[in-house]
Amino acid sequence: MNLYSAGKVAFRSLRANKMRSALTMLGMIIGVAAVIIMVAIGEGANRRISAQIASVGSNLLLVLPGSTTSGGLRSGFGSAPTLTMADARAVGKELSSVRAASPAMRSSGPVVYGNQNWSTILQGAAPEYLDMRDWKVTSGRNFTAQEMDAASKVCLLGQTVSDYLFGTEDPVGKIVRIKRSPFTVVGILDRKGQSPQGQDQDDVVILPITTLQKKLAGSAHAGVVGVIMVQAVDADRIKEAERQVTALLRQRHRIGPGQDDDFSVRNLSEMLALAESATRIMSLLLGGIASVSLVVGGIGIMNIMLVSVTERTREIGIRMAVGARERDILSQFLIEAVLLALTGGAFGILFGAGGAVLTSRFAGWTTVISPAAVFLAFGFSAAVGVFFGYYPARKASRMDPIEALRYE
Amino acid sequence: MGVAAIEVSGLVKTYRLGDVTVEALKGVDLSIDAGEFLAVMGPSGSGKSTLMNILGCLDRPTSGKYLLDGRDVGGLSRDGRAILRRSRLGFVFQGFNLLPRLSARENVELPMIYDGTPAQDRRARAIAALSAVGLADRAHHLPSQLSGGQQQRVAIARAMVNTPAMILADEPTGNLDSATSEEIMGIFQRLNDERGITMVLVTHEPDIALFSKRVVRFLDGRIVEDRPVPDRRRPVPREAGG
């Protein structure tokens, strides 16, 4: 018996018991829909985390100044107690595993343009900073190394600041006043959105760190920086970069063996990777719980197929008498079970996709229906059909034709 | 052909019913020539249905030999017997055994579905078989829309559609009135006469057995009588002008 006739036979017998087939499918529909929705929610969470990771920049280390600077016992004779511009330059130039390093320093203050003013974060950095954070300039340009060396009064505006101060006007080339000093806006930053901590990353003005130190912060010791941001050459060498940075800074700060660091190195990517793996585990868990209902749906199919085989014992006997082989009967019932499971699976995918859309509309969660999940759900329902249909089908195919013909 | 179509020797069949062993056949020897029309008679429990099941390759003997067209079929696997059933044998049962959800034509097509006959051929041959039993105009009816005699004719069409060597009929007239029975027996005789299909018929009605050429009587799992039918019955021709 070829597949086409077998499929036709299966379809007819399912249609003959419409209510029963529909209820059996319902089990599969609910199972598949649950898997699709759960995976969509999990994928959505993953995607949000990934986007946040990308917004921070990849393969980043953050060097923070030491917090134990008060004790008189520390023997950092002749070394600076905090991080310096020279440290940042050394880290950026001397280490094989480091692609770039940028000193950074934060302050805050009002930015004024015309009759508009806006208090925001003033981020001092090196020109490399934008590239390290994978931050594009949408119009205008980044500031240059020369401008940094000269402590020029130039700045880049984040989208939020630009919106508040300039509205629809083009800020590039305009003069803004930051803490009463005039600054030329050289560029506008691309929109970055929220940071993993929920801060608006576009509410910022970026300017050369030297300018911030000299003209604005009024820092007692020029050359001192807040943090050093370090980018490793690639993801595999982050650990190595961490070691090299630590070793270099210990040497530069003349910290002897056994003494504590007067700085600390944090792996930003690692923290975010942790968050990512947490959501991944969550989405696996959700999918796992949902697939339990898929298994329950499969048991429903098995149950109804067993009933069907018993009910149709006589039919099986007749088919055997006219020459059906074991595998003809086996495939007939197996195809019936798979057809039930696949039809249920197809409806389940539809309802699941609809459910995911509704979830993101009403609950405001990001949901992502990946083609892989759809194919997987479809394949899985076929597998459920085969797995749970096999036993009843085999039972049918092993019947004794004489007994089966006699069955009332 | 000359050779006996069926050669059975020392056929024994025992069933186990719990602790009791029942001997349904206690050593049966029988040969049936090609083109013969044999009626098997005997009281219920005499072993005639068991013999039919074995001859029809639905069951295997416990011991003994069964040659069909010179080929030993006793040792065939389940699938081997299934293939033999659909290519060489046809069955007609007392209860018609049509599939209720299939039309007459689809019921007749059933044996051809399993041997991979293309759908076009299947349809044509099923219609031809239905015409041969006078039911061409009922091809699209469901069994429930047909009378008992018509259902049995559909079953006969199904049995003959693969041009079998032998048709086995187990009490084919058991559920039918005498006029319809006569009609059915007439069809069997025609298939036997015109197409040379060997007929084996199980019945307990002596007047039905008279349609055959040879009667074998069973008692307690053995053949107790084997004689030709001297004055063969033919169906009464219908009144002309009907």
C-alpha cells in the first residue's frame, strides 16, 4: 500500500470520528501552543539581554581605582594611589591581549543652548571610547586625539540631550555652554537605549577627558582618571587581558608580592554572560515544562488509538483476509496517529504564535517566534505521533486474522 | 493443469483452551483439483471451519502438509500468507464482512490496494467485477444501502477481483433467504464454469451443497464421507420478460 492511499484511509477514518479526533488533537494543540509561547517568551528575554550586552560593548574590562587608600600601612611608595592617564596609555599600548584602552571620568552638570538647559552626565573619555562601546556617531564626527591632547572644548551629544536642547534643529557645529564654558558640538551619538541597569544611556555628553579634568572638574591632581575601560582583542583572551592588566598595573604602582592591589579589574562581559545564561536556563525550563503537556497530548493519542484499534478489530481482520501484510496494518494506524499529531501540531503552532503575539501586546514582553522553534515543534509532534502511535499500531498488526474476523 | 490444485495430507490442528487441548482436525487427507466445486459439510465443531481457515492461509496447521499448486505453504510466514491470500485466494463470509464506511467499489478495490495496483486499474477492475455480479449500478452505494444479497455479491466481486485460483466461501448463504441463496450459488457456479476458479464451500444446508460437484462430510475432525454430486442443482431461471 502506498503512502497516498494509506494517508487517504487514515484521513477518512479520522473524519469518521470527528469529535473524537478533535478532542484528541486538542491535547496536542495545547501542548504545542504551550511550547511555542514559552519558547517565544524565553527567546524574547534572551534577545533583550543580548541587545543590552551589545549596547555595553563586547569583551570589555573595567579597571576601578583601589578602595583601600586610607590606611597608612600601604607601602605604595612613590606610586599614585589611583589610576592615571599614564596607566591608561600603558594598558592600551603595552599589552598584547588588549585591543584598546580608554580612561574615563564622570561628572555632571547643566548643558545650556539658547534658552534651553538640561542637566546631564558629562562623560570624559579618549577617542577610542566610542569604538570600544560600539557606539556610532550618526551625524558629525568623533573628537580626535589632537583635540584630546589639546583639551579642546568639543563635545558629542547623546540623543536624549540633543532632543531636549535642540529639538529638530541640527546641533552639529553649534555652541553649547557646559558649566559656563562654550563647547562646540562636533557630533551626535547613535541611540543606545537602556543599560542593563535601566539607565538611559543616551542622556549623556561625551567630551575629551583632558578637557573634563582641566576645564570642568577642577581636579586637584590633573592626570587622575575615574576608571579605565579596556577592550580585549577577542572573547577568548579576556581572561588573559585581565591577568596582563593586573600584572602591568601592579608593576606600575610598585606593588610587591603578597600586597593587595590598589585597583580592581572587573569583567563586564562576564557579568552579562551570566545574566544571559540565567535567561537561557529560564527559557529551557519554560520549554521543558511546556513539553510535558506535549507528552500528555501524546498519551491522549495513544489512548484513543488503542480504543480505535479495538473498535476496528473486525476491519483489521477483513483487511488481513484480503491480503494486508503486517506492515500495511502497522502503517495504516501509525499514519493515523501521526496525522492526528501533526494536525494538532499545526493548529498548536497557529494558536501558539497567536498567543505569543497577544502576550507581547498585552503583557508588554518581547516575544520571538523563531522558525527553528516552529520546525522543532512540528517535528516533535510527528515524533510524538510515531512514538505513541507505534504501540497501538503494532498491536493491530499482530492480530490473528481469524480472531479478528470473529470479533463482534 | 492436471495436478491437484490442493493437496492436503495428515492435517492436524489442535487448540489450547486453558488446560484443555482441543483437536479440531485429527489427520485430514484431501485433494482438490483445479476447477473443482467442493462443498464441505458437517455439524458445527466438526472441524470444517478450521479446515477452511487453513486452506485459506488464515491459519497454519499444527502438523501435516498443505500444498497449494504444488507449493508447500505450511511454512510460510504471516506476510507470505498475506501475499498468497491477496494474489491466489478469495474469501466470502457468512456475515459479508464489508467495510461499512467504504462504497461497494472501494470494498472491491481493497485487495488491489495492498498489491500496489495503480488507482486507475483498480477502479476499472472493481467496476468490471461488480458488473460480473450484476451490481455495476450500485458501485457508489455503501453496504448499509444494499440488501443482504447485494452485499454478498459485493463480497463475491471482492473475492474474484484479483482473479484468484480458489474462492473459499464459509456459509455464504447462511444469512440469506432461499431465493437469494440460489442466486448467489448461481454466481459461484458461473465463476466456476466460466472462469475455472476452484470453489470450496462450507455449508450445513444439504440443498445448498447440491449446487457443488463434490461433497465432503466432516465429523469430529475427520472426513467421514467424500462423494460426487450426481444430479447437480442449477438455479431456477428467472421468468422471462422480467
